[in-house]
Amino acid sequence: MRRERELSYFRRLAVLTTATIVAAGAAVIIAPPAAEAHGVSMMPGARTFLCYQDGIRSTGEIIAFNPACAAAIAQGGTQPLYDWFGVLRSDGGGRTNGFIPDGQICSGGTTKYAAYNAARTDWPVTHLTSGANIQWRYSNWAAHPGTFQLYVTRDGWNPTTPLAWADLVPFASVTDPPQSGGVGAFNYYFWNAQLPTRTGRHIIFIQWVRSDSQENFYSCSDVVFDGGNGEVTGVGPTGTPPPTTPPPTPTTTPTIPPTPTPTFPGSTPSGSSTPPATGACSGTYRTVNAWQGGFQGEITVRAGTANVNGWTVRFTTGTGQTVTQLWNGTVSTNGTANAVRNASWNGSLAANATTSFGFLASGTTTPSVTAITCTSP
């Protein structure tokens, strides 16, 4: 019965993301369900969200590559990942210490998500830069008014010990931020906030406190402060290794930063645009890594024969493919159409200079990025 419920749920989700699941030789098309849960952090990615991306296969099954995700499935099954956006308490009421016990913070004290409390260092991780101002994204699977409260683990925290309230330090909050699109898909609330000063491995914990009910939502995102700009590792068959040279630290008055060209197993360039004209820019795509259920891509932006002060790259992904996370830029998504504007620190390019941005996308078909254009104001 659990297996039947899981496949049934995935098929309903697939309709929302325009994917087609084929069962018993016939296409299954089911009307989208009412929202069954509400949201979790997508940037930086929460454990349930990144484990879902790690394990989802073209058949609708979830089979983990990541060892921490595999251990969580062995303990609690796959349903928590089909419900990756459902870590909640209907009686939360904004309560923290003394309400949710130490060691159960990532699950919100629930049994269903208890496996995602595990204190280990091999969860999928997002690479960040200490003190950087980033765009945060939180799934809006169902929309509610309320406040997002952000915490980070203290200096000296040990990731191999159960997470306790004494380990968490509040550093930001936002009330009723805007949404990227409608509910019930891979859209999200988004806002900008500065990261705290940290080094090494940490957890970012977000509690979403509804203002119209007692319901609260919880997410734990594993991060490492190593000069990264939102890159995700530990997802997919190779774990998507990080660049051998970290990206430059963003600054408020940047010079043109040298962007490394990391080497990944299986990297495949494709989908390049025409060379840029004077004062214009171009974009060239490559698939960094791919697995059943998703892929990681990178687009290199090149200035023409004159300096560029700001750029926007537009591209289209394949049917059923949705950009779920992006770094080194700000993305607006409408179905398979995507528009990426430069970050604050990589918009100014000298003639013939390059920069790049990367992204993760979900989808059960071969990675496809087409119709790449680049414009500069």
C-alpha cells in the first residue's frame, strides 16, 4: 500500500511539472491535487528537498545515491521525500526551545521526518560565502502569511552531535516576502538577506511562523562556508564535486572577478549561442552532471568587443524540466522559460571577459538547454 501511495503521489506531482509518467503502457494523466503540505527551504536546499532531488528516478521511484539520504530512507521510507515540503506542526505557534526537543529540531519533533535529524557530515551540502548577501528561496507549495525566522549554528558547533537549541543563533527574519509564481509546483517565496560570518560546516535552520494559524514549518539546510556561491554537492551519482578553486568572494565594489572553469567528470559543452557583437554578450551552456530525475548545468557569459555593464541570459529547458536552484545570478522562471540577471558582483565585464552561473534542474528527460540569448543594457 505504501508503494502504491508513493507512485500515485509522484504521478500527481508530475502533472504539475508537465512531466508524463507512463504506467502499464499508457500515459497517466491525473488532475492536480489540492495542496497537501506547505513548504521548505530550496536555497539553501533543506535535507528533504535535496534528498528528493538526489533520489528521484524516471520511473517515479526514489533510490538514493547520497549515503545520508539512503540511511534516512532505510529508517523512515520514501514517503517523507515525496512530501519533501511537509515538515510542519499544526500546533507550532512560534514556539522553539522547550516545545521541540533538542535533537529533533530538523523534523519539527515529528515521527515522520525523524530520520532527517541524523547528526552526520554526508548530507547534501550548499557552498556559501561568509557574510555574502544572497537570495533565499522557500517553497510556496501552499501560500500563507507569516514570518520566516533564520538561524545558523554557533561558532564551534560540531556537526556530528545532535542539533540543540543552544547551538542556534538567530540572524535574520522576513515577513510576507514576494512569490516567484503560483502555488503547488516548484515556485517559491524569495528575499535577500546577508549571511552571518562563519567558516566551515554549519546548519541553517528556518522556522516559518504563520500569522493566521498555529501551524509552523521547519527546515534544516546543511551548508559549508568555503567561498562558494550556492553550488550544491552530494547530489546524484557522482556527488557533483565542488570546483578545485573556490569562486571569488563577492564584494560591494567588485572588480571583475576571475571565474574558475572547474573540471567535472562527464562535463559536456552544448547549446552555445552565436559570438557576441560589439558591446553585446553571449552564453554557452554545458551539462556538468546528470542523473535520473535531474541535472546540473552551467552557462558561461562572454562580453563582446566592448565592456558590458550588466547582462541578462535567457534560455529554455526541455519539456518537464524545471530550474530549482541557481547561483551566481538571479533567476525568473515561467515554465521552461528562464531569465537570469547578473549578481551584484559579476555584472561588469571587460571586452571578451567571461563569467558563469550554475543551476540545478529537475526533470526525467535528457538534459536540454536551448534558445540561449544574452542581452546587455
